[in-house]
Amino acid sequence: MANAASVQPEWLLVDAENEVLGRLASKVAMIVRGKHKATFTPHVNCGDHVIVINADKVRLTGGKMNYKEYQRYSGHPGGRTVEIAKDLKGRKPEAMVEIAVRGMLPKNRLGRRVFNNLHVVAGAEHVHEAQKPRKFDLNTIK
């Protein structure tokens, strides 16, 4: 059984170019949570840090780019804002990946802590070169 002292997180680099959003998100959520490791413990943050690059080149299947809606609330009465996927991708492309992965994590304190292991970048350049991330192929995970 793993504990906080025995966990050694890695830094992994995932390229999202031409990947389907939901399939990418489910595999990244599994890595961020640590379920791909043999030492997975449900109540411990034993996942790896994942850097997702090229988030602006992620795909949606079917016609979802034109009709999938993302909504947010300002907290004021009548403050609901609805935005379709095409507009959100143009305004803030990394938000689509972050929202998809966050929805696949536990809805508790551990899920909020684990979400900090995800780093999404719209382009191919990222600021985490000092951590020496290794390229990770998502097709190795089933």
C-alpha cells in the first residue's frame, strides 16, 4: 500500500494532436490519478504529473464542435453563460481538455489535489523543461 512518503511521481509529456477529446481525457485522468501503476492506492495521490501539449489540435467526433455546449455561472441571478465548443476552442483551447479531465476525477479533496498534476498547454512549447518529462504514448494504455 502506497503512502505520501513512498510515492515518486514522474513527469510525462502527452501530445494531443489529432486525438479525440474524450479518449484522451479518460487516459490522462487515469495517469493523473495513478491507476496505471501497480502500487495504486485509492486514498493517496500516487499519480504522475502530465503535460498535455497541442491542446488546440484536439478533435471532437461527429458534429460536436458545432453543438456541444459548455456553461459557466457568474454567481449572479441570470449569470449563466453558454458557449459552444468551437467558440471555446478559439478563445481558450486548453479549457476543453481541463474540463474533460476534471469531470473524470473524483469529486472530493483528493480529486481537487490530483487535478493539480495536470498541466495543459495550447501550443507545442511548455515551461516544464526543467522537470525533464519523458514522452508518453497513450496507445500503450488500454
